[in-house]
Amino acid sequence: MYANGMSMRAISRVLNVPLGTVFTWIKRYGGQKYKKLVELWSRAKDLVRGSIVS
């Protein structure tokens, strides 16, 4: 929802949960996705450079 442009306040209202809960979810799971994206980007750069041999 948040990744698709919905505000935290709107998510809170739609799901009927406190705003702080939504903030915690976004902070927790958004960080995990960001770390995964950085890892994938690093692998892609290594692959382009030819440093990964499969």
C-alpha cells in the first residue's frame, strides 16, 4: 500500500490500526526490502563486471 503511494495515515484508517503501528510496519519491512535491493544490485554489478562465475 505504502509502496504504491498510499499515505501512512490512509493505511491506518483503511486497516483500522494505530498510525504508530503502520509506521513500525513500514520501518521494519521497508528496511528489509531495501537491504535485499542493495544486495541484488551488488550482485548485478558483479555479474556485469564478470566477477561471478557460475
